[in-house]
Amino acid sequence: MFLSLETSTLTLSLALVERVDEDVRVLEHVVAGPPLKQSEALPGLIGELLARHGVTLAALEGLAVGLGPGSFTGLRIGLASVKALAYAAHLKVAGASSLAAVALEGPEGPPLFCLAVARKDDLYLGAYRRKGRQVEALEPETAMSPEEVAARMAAEPEALALGPALVDYRAALEAAGVAPARLLAGPAFPSAVELARLIRFPAEQPLEALFALEPHYVRASEPERNPKFPPLPGPAPSARLKED
């Protein structure tokens, strides 16, 4: 039995699951959206979920967490919470891509362009292919404009798009030439249940490995991109960014 947490969007997804062969059985899935503040609500939601099932934190196999890309604030809240709980209860932590979790809700076979909002007119794109309860990454995750996404889809005529970004950018993609039938309905947020299907806990996890786990930010934050604030001395935080 383990806890799975996804905070890469404004909607928090929290699931208590147990491993059954190569899949998971969902004991309970909690979804909480805005105006809820994730940083304030998360500890209480976790405690209430475990209490409803008579489970203590220390009894869990570990904690699963979505690593993004997505909301910088949400990712920091989720990973910081998971690290603190894991440290306190001596639990293992495993992370997986939030966009890969979105891909698990798409159809098998065609390339799936999983989209999330990075900032205004800038989308995260993860290209995946679903194979049963797992997914295959077709290329590294990246960020691009809606027009660039439309051009990518024109170059890959079998690809379908899905994910949280379509809530706000479906019309923009259609205006850029993407056929409506290629823009799938849902999911509006990555699910902690699908995330749980992707993770495997390590056999051993020293504290150094736990604290080294970082979100997949894909691109630098706005403060990091601001020329008025040069980088701090020391090594560049390359581990935070996935290579293009």
C-alpha cells in the first residue's frame, strides 16, 4: 500500500492505492481544486485519507509524487511535502512525469502529445505512446507555443493531443489548423492514480538520493530568466532542467 500525490496543476490529486500484480487497486482517490491552497490543505487531506482507512504513515510502502512539468509552486509543494513525510517516517519516494500520467488516459497506439500550461502562450509537451498500463517516451519533454504544437501535429498526422492545456488552448490549436477530432476530451489534470501505475520504488534509498530528487521543470522560472537577477555563484542547477 502506498500514497500517490500529484500537484503539477491547480487541482490536487491524492490517492491511496495498493499494488496488485502489475497494476494498482485504488482504495480512495481524493481530488481538490481551486480556490483550495495546496500548501495549507495538503497535510490535513493526507491525514484524513489515512485515518479513514485505518492506515498509519509508517505502514506505507512509500510515497509516489508527480515530478511535472507543470506549476512551479505546485511541484515544489508536492515534492517538499513528500520528502518531509518520507524523512519523518523512513519511507521510500519514487517520482514520475506528470505528462506520462496524462498519457495513460489516452488511447493505445497513436503518438500522444500530452499538453500542460507552462505560462501564457507557452505549453509543455510530452510525446508518449501508451502500451497497456505503461507508456513509452518518444522524445524529451519540452515547451513550445500553441502554433509550434500545431506545426508538430501537422508533421505527425497520426498524433493526438490531450491534457490540462486543452481546457484553455483548444480554440487556439483549432485556429492554428489542428482538426477538432485530434484534440481529445480530458483529462483536465494528471491523476495520482495513473501516476501510481508508473512508479516503482527503489530497493534502497539513501537520504542523499531522497533529497536529490527534483521536479522536471523543463524550462527556467521567470526569476531565473530575468536579466536583472544574475545566477548565484556555484554550479548551475542543471539537474532541475531536462535536456532538449
